[in-house]
Amino acid sequence: MDCWIGITEEPGRRVIRLAGRLSVSQVPELLEACAHDGRLDLDLTELVSADIAGIEALQRVRSVGGSLYNVPVYLQMKLDSPSGAPTVLPPRKARREGQ
């Protein structure tokens, strides 16, 4: 499934719900939906995945004051990474026998 973008107008705020897989092809629609004067909340409860363009779009929305809610842990790690890529831990050193 591609990404579904649902918009709800509530008093004093716009709520955008994302579901499915956010990819480069949905970024323009997402950014257009986020072009709003006032409070902006994105609910990511049903977002399954996001490619690098999707992560960058979410980072951009957050950087201009949008709030992201119910962010899956793996997406939060990508969002918190400066490059939008998952954090990669260095390989562990092999243990020698007897240590």
C-alpha cells in the first residue's frame, strides 16, 4: 500500500494522519497538506515505513514547528539521525578464547 494522507481540521489545529509507506512520490502531497498557518500535528500511528525522502520531509515539517505523534521507534531513530539514515553501530570486536 502506498501512503494515505488524511487531513482533519479541528479548532485551532490541523491533524494529518499518515498510513502505509511514505515515499518520494507522496512528499509533495504531504508538504502541501502541511502548508498551514497554525498548529500542525502529524499522527504516525499507522505509518509502516518511510524512504529517505519521506524521512527528510518529516524532519522538515518538524523543524518548522509541526508535532509528530505516535512515531514508531524505528522511524524515530531515523528522524533523530542528521542524515535521516538509521544509526549504525560500529561492529563489536571479536572476543578471544580465555578472555
